[in-house]
Amino acid sequence: MRFLFQSRRMELTADMFAEEVEAAAASFDRHIVCLDKSPEECRASLDSLLGKALEAYVNRGPGLRHGIALDTQVTIILSQVDDHELPMCGIYFNLHSPYKQARQPAGK
């Protein structure tokens, strides 16, 4: 997937963030127990979300600094960094526990 970063005429590709995606996929495989996704499905989600985050980043409005894409388990954020052409890439796992109990409303 290729995108043209308009203000500096820099071409952004998913390959530029391969290191971050590989690290996230390895972390998922090693540390995350997920009943909804296999490691292969996680990798496919990471690739898809990175493409969406790149598109959001390239097409962001004036004054905005981020491109974000997420699903129920993963969030990818591309953030503009002053004095750097390549944005920072953050990949976060939205962790939850099936054993977490719902909070009771205050006063009950």
C-alpha cells in the first residue's frame, strides 16, 4: 500500500513500519491470550489496520497530527513528529478480561 504524504511529498508505505508490525505480532504470539484471533489472524488485522491508519494519516485535516485505526483488540496510531518526515507508529493491544465484573453504579 502506497500513500503520498502531501505536505512534504514523501511516499509512505506499510513496509516503512514493518519493524513495528513484526514486534507487535511477536508480542501477541508470545504474551497475549486471545480466543477471537489466531496469531495469523492478528497479523492480518495488523496489516489491515496499518493500511487504514496510513490512509487516515495522509488524509488528516489541517492542524491534525495523527492517523488512527482500531478494532476491538488492536489500535494503531501514526503520529506526526516535528523535524522527522516519518511518523511514529504506536501499536496497542486493547486488553480485557472475560472475568472482569461489571461495575455497580455509585450509591447502590
